[in-house]
Amino acid sequence: MSKFGRSIRIFLADGSPTGLRHVEIANWTGQALACPRSRFSELSKWEESKRPGVYFLFESSSSENNLAYIGESEDVFKRLADHDRKKEFWNEVIIFTSKDENLTKGHIKYLESRLVEVSKSADRYQLENSNTPTRSILPRADAAAMEEFVDNIRLILGSLSHKILEPVSIKMPASTPASEEDALVNYMFQFKVHKIAASGKLTDDGFLLLAGSQISKKSSESMPGKSKSIKETMIQDGVIEEHPDHYLLIKDKLISSSSYAASLVAGNSRSGPQSWKTHEGEMLKALEERLISKT
């Protein structure tokens, strides 16, 4: 993952941020076209869409359980026209091709396989792909170039509100050294209530409740509807395991706020900033105030 600044240029074809957009990264031969399904016919006017490349079909950028499909073609627009007739779920397509037209069939098959693989590992979207495509064998230099292509696709998709390739889980040490950068994302938190214990951390996307956390089996009337809905979905999806006196989270779960996470764990209304504490016992609220005062 890049640790230096990058410049992304987005051209709004008709001046609308939700219309057809052409996206580039400085000094990269790749390019992207993002288009809502309602404007799909306009893609036929863009030669960039008729080259070999990979594409993503998205249901929505705001859905809790988002659907996506990843594909490849030597003529992306032609393949998409077929999807327009046969696939119902998608509302947006994002295409990736090359400006210099140097992507071969081997390159795009490699990209498709790696993108499906990375997406499944990130575990943010539900893929409509039934299997991970076979990865083509490329010369070492070509494979390295395609890995750079994958990373740039990740950056562009993220800038277009689709974090399908961004990993949710981030491994952190049990405690944070005092020398670490002053940021909330560098701290681990824990919450204990009624013999229930949970752990998590703040991320750029919300609060990450970590696998191994315990969740109350009770859901009181004061528990926010959002937290109740999250619990019901987790039970249906098999993300939590039933035990005699609690549920056990078996995979990391990203939740929009620390308060919803605390309410989910406790089974009633809770303030996240006042519930979650560092391993040293400092409340999230106090830590945040302390870090702000240092700026």
C-alpha cells in the first residue's frame, strides 16, 4: 500500500459528479471510466470503453450489504452491453483500460483473478462471481506491472466511494507506544459489561469490532434500532456463534460508530466514547480530548 501522496484527476464529462467520469492517476498508463447504468448508452461514444480491460458492476456505494461483480473482456463495452440485458442488480459500472492499449488477454485475465482474490480477502462486498478466475501466468516484469495496476485500481475505486479492495481488518499491537503518532486509529480498545468482553479499534470507516468479541444475547428496548438490525443480520449471516450466555463474533465486523458497537455488545443503549477504553483504562472520549489538546 502506497505511503506517499498521489494525484488523481477526475474529469466530469457533463459537469455532474454522478454522471460519466474519466479518471486518471498522474504518470500511470491506466485509466478508468465510471458510469451510472442510467447513462450506459453514453459509453458507446468513448473509445476507451471498447478496449481490453477489467470492470466492476456495483449495486450501490451506500448499501450495508453491497453486491458487486468483477469481469474482464477484450472489448469491455461489448461485454457490458450483454450484462445490461442479463444482469439486474447493478446501478453503476467502473471500467479500467490502458491508454497505450498494451493490455493483452493474459494481462486482463491476471487482473481479473487478482481483483476477485483481493476483494474476497477484503470482505467488504458480496461478489456475484461464483468462483475466483484462474490467474494467467505472466513474465515476472509483467506480473509486477499488473500488481501496480491492481493498487492503482484500488486507489481509484476508493476515491469513487467503493472500498471493495480495501482491507477492513488491521492488525495492531496490544498496546500503543508513547512514540506512536497521535491518532485514535493507533489505539486498541476494550469494553467489559455484565461478564461480556469485547475489543475493537477505530478506522477511517468506523469502528471495527474484532473477532473473539462477546455480544449480549439480550436486546433491551433501549437498544438502538440500528444495533438490533446489525445483530439480526449477523445472526442470519453466521457471523456470530451462539453460546449458552452470549454470542461470539467469529470474524471482524465494521460498524459505523463506536456507540452502535457498544450498544451491540451490551444489548442496550450505550455511549461508545464513554464505554470503550484503552488497555491502560483511558476512555475513548478522554483520549480524544487529550489528543486534541496536544494539537
